[in-house]
Amino acid sequence: MRPTIAPFPATRLRRPRRSEPLRRLVRQNTLCVDDLIWPIFLCEGKDHREAVASMPGVMRQSVDLAVQAARRARDLGIPVICLFPSTDPSLKTEDCAEAWNPDNLSNLATRAIKDAVPDIAVMTDVALDPYNANGHDGIVRDGVIVNDESVEALVKMALAQAAAGSDILGPSDMMDGRISAMRNALEAKGYQDTLILSYAAKYASAFYGPFRDAVGASGALKGDKKTYQMDPGNSDEALRLIERDLSEGADMVMVKPGLAYLDICHRVKSTFGVPTFAYQVSGEYAMIRAAADNGWIDGQKVMLESLLAFKRAGCDGILTYFAPEVAEILNDA
């Protein structure tokens, strides 16, 4: 039962808002560097950067520069970086075999970063779209994204990433049964300490466009992903997916996208009380950055406010391309 609030003027709700120290005293949610995961895009070459046109300020980086980025993240106090490869189109096939090549771009970067910066955690993406000639997260047969064959491929991919030293696997594919299959395989191969952060509630969203540009999947994608990613109109289904993935061995769960799905974040955290993350996806980043670059908003304030919204919704952390910029601001504060 909620307590009775005395009527005005005995209660003046503006009292604790009148100064910054008082506002800090009663603030319910705060953002800190420990909340941040920094997604980094990889490309071939050495000492090489490529701008992502649809994501101003974001670069694809060669492995040696990704190692430098990892050092920067560590020095800023960011606990985790997440790797996404932009694969050479010549290596993209219908069987997606490059996905479990121990020397693919993601695995090379993981080993290099763990060797050079062992005290930062590396998260890797488990999905076939960077390696798929059809641009999908699963294997395509006669125009259909097949589930069980895709899971077999994803397990091989997960094992290769664990062998490379990935601390956290991030299955973002949305195939049924993949968490159980991965967890069983990891246990059998001695990778029992490898974490799984499942993209359990991943929606078929229009906010992903710039990301697909960054990993080179836009041109390859045939059709859409609505047969395996969630319908944006559904929320109860998200809870079923979360419950299933937790029961299969996921350690943490992800809601993607983030800002447009804060209600899902809140329901997940309130229902299950497990480590819950959200992805401030490329489209969300691009909108804030573009508006700021055009002088339409105060970019820094909107960036921080948008990330605080995730904490208010119950998230334990956020994947965001703003991570290094935010960390510098928070450290200075």
C-alpha cells in the first residue's frame, strides 16, 4: 500500500529539486562506466580504418587498431568490447563456413586483444549474416531460413570463438534451440566458464540499417528477417523467449533494439531479475548523432539522457557506440 502524501503546502515536491546536491541525493538511477559495452567493427588490413557513412564517427578498424581500441577501452574503464567483422565478400558462401574458421577476422582479433589486453572482456557475435552469401543470420535452403541446420553451424561458430578466447558469446541469430545446443557443446569441450549473453528478444526492426552497412550485409540480404526475428507488435512473446533461453543455459539476456523497446526491458527485468542488457542500435545512434551534427539537439545531453533511460527501465548495461565518449564524460565528472 502506498503511503498517503500530505496535501500542499505540507508537501512541496519541488523541494528536493532546488539544488544539484539535493537532486543527486534523491536520484534513483545513475549511469556509470561499468554499464557500457563498446561495439567495434573489424576490417581487413593493417593500420587501416574505414568510415561507416551511415554512422558518423564510427569506423571499421583493422585488427591492430582494434587492439589499440581495446587498450583505450581498458584505460577508460569500459569493461567489455564487442566485435563485429566486415567480411570480405569473396569469403561469403551459402554454407557460411568462414564463420567457424579459427583464423577468421573475429577470431584473429579476439586472440590479439586477449594477448595484448588480457584484463578487458571480449564479447563476440554468434550469427551467420557476416559470412552468408544470402545475408541472413541462418542458412538458406530454397528461400527458407532453416532452423536446425543453422543451429549446427552456429554451434561450430560458438566453439571457434570460445577457442579463440571470447569471454562472452552473443547469439543474435534467433534460431530455436541454439542456446541449449551451444551450452551443451561448450560444456563438452571444456569451455564451461564461457558466458552466453543471449539476444533472446531481438525484433525485426527497421533500426538496424546502418549496422548492416557497417558489416557489409546490406547488399547481400535477400528478403527480410521476419520469419525468425520478433514481430514489433509483440511483448508477451519476448518473455517466453527469455524464459526459454534462461532454461537452456543463457547467463544473461539482451533486448534489441533498445530505446523503442524499453517496455520490454522493464518487463524482462521485473519478471526474471536476471542480468538484462539492451543494445542502443545503429539507427538509434545515427539519429542522435545526425541531429547533433546538424545543431538540432544538444548531442551530449541527449546521448546521456538516452542511456539513463535504459538504467531506469531496469537494464544492467548497454551496448552503445557512444561508449568511449560517454566514458570520458563520466570519468571527468
